[in-house]
Amino acid sequence: MARIIVVTSGKGGVGKTTSSAAIGLGLALKGNKVVLIDFDIGLRNLDLIMGCERRVVYDFVNVINGEATLNQALIKDKRVSSLSILPASQTRDKDALNKENVGKVLEELGKSFDFIICDSPAGIEAGAMMALYYADEAVVTTNPEVSSVRDSDRILGMLASRSRRAELGLEPIKEHLLLTRYSPKRVEEGEMLSVEDVEDILSIPLLGVIPESQAVLKASNAGEPVILDTMSDAGQAYQDVIDRLLGETVDFRFLVAEKKGIFSRMFGG
Amino acid sequence: MADASIEFKGSSFTLSVLYLKTLNLADIRADLAKKIAQAPDFFYLVPIVVNIEMLNSSVESSFESTTDNSIDYHAIKTLVEAFNFTFVGFTGSLAKEQRQLIRELGFSFVNTARASTAEKQTFAKQAVTAQTETQTMVPQQPLFTDKIHRGQIRSGQQVYAKGQNLVVIGSVSAGAEVIADGNIHVYGSLRGRAIAGAKGHHHAQIYCQNLEAELVSINGNYWLSESMEQHWSSPVYIHLNDSELMSSKLI
């Protein structure tokens, strides 16, 4: 059985697509068969982050409408052959999806993949509900900032009440907290919520803390998921996330501000 | 056309009857206070009928010869209500004139089953009126049962314990709302809104392990966060003192 993981947040711009790309690629690099689905119909982004935007012929909506087969629409990643991407349509809107057909597509994908990663659109409307409906697990992406935490809380409420698992009374969706754009320095200065603050408010298990990093923007623009940048702290933090998703216990890193040594201070390290 | 929205029916109720033995209001007040102190919850908002037949003899035997009018019906009602009873009306084997007087003063006279058949017939009509009044005046059962919610109540969610107390085993997030006709207990942080005694219950209280609420309200009296500074982020219960909210530390 494939694990269906939705990457969601409520609020926009917190790093859902960046995280989806990193998690998808990271899991594939570990030898898993992974498919990444872009549920953000009309605001197609995942293909850009994955660097496959020029190879999109058919999309998710074409598959839903029976205009293309899954094999025609799936784009194989050039770096890792066990990773495929199902891009969103740029020309349609979110109403193009319906529960029944999405269910059929996910069932079909479940036969040949180990992980199905659903990149949710922002908001709490139909598109976001569709992305989380069939999920087994949810990666709730949150910035250490009050409005993002509030929106994540709202989405957690939806996960517990509006998903298929909730409707059928099955075991609830497994929730993971992914804190992104974390800046220990600003936490110390009291400008940002700390990991403990966010954990206290949301009270779900912490999956990872991704530090605020220049590498993320660079990676997005280059279409190379940041997890490939193994030198960067963000890339390493995502690597830890993958290990935790696969059941390993890994210590949390990048939670305290780095003390600048005398040399780096002198040479502007 | 039939009356679809209403229907009149006769029903019998067991009501508490308060027998007054003296006209001295101060004595009554003292004795009532003593009695209620033994079981305040039991008497809270209990509908009550006041029996005044024993007062007549005390009026007659008193040296100052006075008439029945000397029973201060209004004062009795006010006194009884001051102890949080729900006043229903007067009762007792009374002369026709006195019953008439009671009704003219705007109170209902509740016929007892002991009244003679002849009297029953005479008052059949009024009894129905009185009983109907009783029906409408019987308030919500003050002894609430508990509605228990396990787990966190998230932003955007609302939980209402209708006619019950609400017990939340978990936190109430900012942007969430918990409402109860009785008390609210939050075994976690209260960050959202809590509305206790929603249908008018003066003695409703709100208990929480950590008070960081957006709003708390009891029986329509509310506080916003800024009024909670005194006990912010601590285990607290909130109660109503007259019409002022008060917060006190739990531990």
C-alpha cells in the first residue's frame, strides 16, 4: 500500500511546494518509488521547482477527464528514475477536480508507487480539501509566525473532520509538523515564535525544522530541489526529515544560532 | 386552520412548596439562608410555590388587628427570588376574596389538589392558567450533565454543550469557540473563546489549566484578553460576582 502524504498549511507562501519537492526527491533518492502530485490547479508551480516545466504535455486535469492516461501525463524525473511528477493544469481552475475521479487516480497510482505526495494549494477551499481528502499522513508546513500557526491549526481541524479517514471513522490522519523558514537568531531576539511555542499551540509531533536559508531561493529558481544541495543547512534539514519519515530517530539540528568565531568575524565568514 | 405552532395541554408537576409561618420577613430571610446554605445547588432556580395559609392565623392572632392585606405579597416574592428560587405563585386554603386579591395584584394562585371539588370546578379555568404559567416558568434543569470532548479544539471549530457542562480534555486553540449552558472545564490551554451559562446561568463557571483566552463570557458578561492580565497564562477559574466577572487562581 502506498503512503499518501499531503503537504498542506492553510496559509500560502510558507514552503509547501518547496517541501513537497524536497520530500519527494529525498524519498526517491532512498530508493522508494515516489509520485509528486500538484493539486494547485491553475497556479502550477511544482514543475518549476522540480525543473521539469518544459516537459509538461498532459496534466492532472487531463487524466481526471479521461483525455490522457496516467502514463502519458506522468513526467519521470531526470535525476532519479524512481520519481514521477503529475503536474497541475495551468489553464483550468480548482473545480476541475472531483472526489470520485481523484480517488480513482490515486488508487491507480497506489499500485505502482510507494509514496504519493500531494502538494496542496493554500486556503481551505475545495482544492485544499481535495488534496487532503485521501491522505494517510499530513505534513503541516508552518512558519514560526502567528498567522501561519493559526492557519495550520485550522487545517489540522479540517484533517480531523473533513478527510476520508474522518468520514469513514478510520484511524485519523497521522499529523507531522514541519517548521520552515526558522531563524534561531530571530527567536533569540524574541521576534519569532520558537519551536516550543509552535509545538505547544499545535500539539502535534515535530517532523522537522528547516532553517531560513539563501539556498532555498537559489534552488527554486534553478529547478533543483534544495535537498540536492547537501552543503546547505536547509538541504541537510530536509534530509533529516526524510530519515524521520522512514522511521529513523534523528536529532534536531539548526535550532540554535551559530556563534560566530573570531575568524569568521574577521573575514566576514 | 389548526394552530400548528402551539398547543395547550394540562400537565401536573411536582413543585416545591414553601410554607410561611410568620409575617416577619427578617426571620424568613434568616431561616431561608440557613436552609439554602446546606445545599445551594439543590435549590438553585427551583420553581417554588409559597403557601400562606398559616399566615392568616398569625394575622388574626396578632394584637394589631389588621386585614389580609397586611400580607406583603410583593415583598414575599422579592425575598424568595433573592434566594434564586423561581417564583411560581401562592397557594393555600384561602378565602375566595383573598385569592381574588392575589390575582388582582398580578400573581398566580396555584390550586392544591386538596381543594374541594366545588372549589375545583370554580377554579378549573384559573388552574389551567396557573399550570400553563408553571410550565413556561420551569427553567432548565440546573443539575447539568457533562459533555466530554477529547482532543484539541482547533481554530474555526465550535463545540456547544447544549443543556450540559462542557469538559475539554485538551486545549482550545485561538479562533475556536466552546459554549456550554453550564460550566466549562478546559484541561489544557484556553486560547479561544469560552461562553459558559449561555442560556442564562448566573452561577456558571469557566475552569482552565492555562488562561490565554480571546474572550470569556458567563451569563452574558464578558471579558476580552486585556481584562485577564491578572491571571494570564496561569491555571484559573472565572466566575460571576453579581454582574462582575472575577478570576481566581486554581492552585
